[in-house]
Amino acid sequence: MNISRRQLLATSLATVGLMPAGHAAAVDIEAIEVVADGFAEAQNFNGVIAIAIAGRPILMKAYGVSDVRDRSPANAASTYAIGSISKWFTAAMVLRLVEAGLLRLDTPLSTLLPGFPASSGATVTLAHLLSNTSGLPDLLMPAAKANSDLRTSTASAGEMVSRFAPTETKFVPGSDFDYAFMNWVIVRAVIEAETGASFEDLAQSLLFKPMGLRNTGIARRGFEGVPRLVPAFDGQTAAAQLDMSTCYGYGAASGTFYADAADLLTFADQLLSGTHLTPQSKSDLLNVRYLEERYALGGRVRVGAEGPVAWETGSVGGYKSLLTYRLSDRRSVAVLNNTDMSQTVINDFATTIFDLPAP
């Protein structure tokens, strides 16, 4: 059965007796759980839902199964591939390097990578790449889809950029939006070229270790073998097929991170309300660069009645994920699923959580 966001909200308010919106009523933790449980039951949800308010986790719950084949129960401590939520991590790494004086958001690509064609790279900046507004045509992804050797290649990001760098842009950088995989391969190449360190090592030293993210990492040669990672499927029944997409190692900046729900809540709160980034970096991170898509650096920023909500989704094969964060009350929602659930349905659930009255 399907249940709408309006129905979920009405059910939760009736169940715990909250006052209507606009009154000075504090949300009951039970209201959050009623919404989450109702959503999970209605959608036959498999995975983990985690919610925090004021930076404090108030719900961390596993639903359904972790493996549709043997029906083993889901576990809140499991890790999942998080797809494009990886882009937020990458943007945070870049901003840390900007703070250290090693990078600038407005430096032309042809300066950052001297071998990059000046005909296209002279007008593209790091900010354009991180906001998917570079205008650089993605010559790599179509080639990788057609050639399995490229999908499993151990070539570096720099090598891939040298091979597939376009010589011209298809629109003026900053004037349009194109959610291109190649943007992020180039970002990784820039990071490694400018620091002399590997992307994975920098993620560990700049983010994972100082933030205390113990169960977050980057898959290098495929998602199999990642600690405590649940398998992903193309459906919810025992007849579903394994759906764990090829892991493009050189594309880690775009989407090969994995994490558990607790780490995602920690990451969002430390990144946007902690001292991990300077106020200027936080402003840069949330500055919408392309209004029609509400896209900032590495993620979107939605406009809500209670203020902006940082918002990013992730999709890798059967893994579907969401991480959102509202600055006004530090309310965050993390959803991790491994049975190819509709991203729209997940988004509607998160919106319902933000509709609940503030504490």
C-alpha cells in the first residue's frame, strides 16, 4: 500500500497529540518514530532510517531485511554505498584545501592542470566543476559504458582526464547545468595533482579521522568486500537480482563512498554546524550556483519555511540513499536502502520529517 506525506503527517500528529503548526509545541520523539514506522510499513522498506535534532540522534532504526535472498534482518550498523552523497564529501575536501591555501575555487582548470586543453579549460573553474556547471561534455562515461575495460580500469583520474579531456565546452561555464560524471573525475585529478597525495588518503586525513567517521570509506575496486556492506538488489522480493554497479575507482569523487547512518548524521552536523569548516567555507558550500536545480557545491539546497535545507541523494545500482540537513534547528535525516527504492518516495518521507513542528 502507498501512503502520502500528508497522511503520514496527519497520523503522527493524531497519535501523539501534537498541536497544529504555528503553535509553540515541541515535537515528541514518538511522532518521529510513528512517521518512520508508517513509511517503512507502507513501502515495505528495507534499510536504515536515522534522524537527529540539534545534532543529537533521536532515531536510528533498521527495517526489513539486509538480504532479500536469505531474509536476514537489516542492521542499523550496516554500511551502504551512498552514491552522489560522495560529492558532498568531495566538496568538503576541496574547501579544506582552499582553507589551507592549496586551491582556489576560481582558478581556471588549465592552470590547475597545465596539460588540460586551454580552449576548454581556460574558462572552467573548480567552482564550475563542483556545481556541475562546467559545460564540459562528458566523453568518458559513454566510452566506459561501451567498454568494460574502462569500467574496471585501474588508471588514475589524471590519466583518464588526459585521455578524455574535451577541447571545447558545450555551453558557457556557469550558464547551464549538466550532471556530468567527468566533472568529478577532473576534480579528483586536480586534488591529487595539487597535493601530491592520493584522494583516499586525503579523505582520511581531512574528513574521516578528524570527524570521527569510523565506518565511512571509499571503495577502490568494487563494492564487494567493503566492511559490513549489505548487498544491493533490483527489487524487494526473493526473486530480485543482485544489483551492485561497477565501481569506477577513478570516479571516487563522484560516487564510490560508503558509510553507515550514524556517520552520515555526524558528517552533516559537523560539516554544517561544527567548526570543521570556516564560516566562509560553509557559505561557499551552500551558495546555490544554478538556481533552477538549486545546486550549490556537491549538493542541492532546498528552500523551506524554517530556512534552507542542504539536500543530497545517492544512487548506485540498487543502493538508494538520502542525506538532508536543516541549519535552523540542526535537524537531519539519513535514509539508506538496498532494494532500488524510488528516490521520490524517499524524498517525500524526509520532507514529512521536516514538516513536523520544531522542538
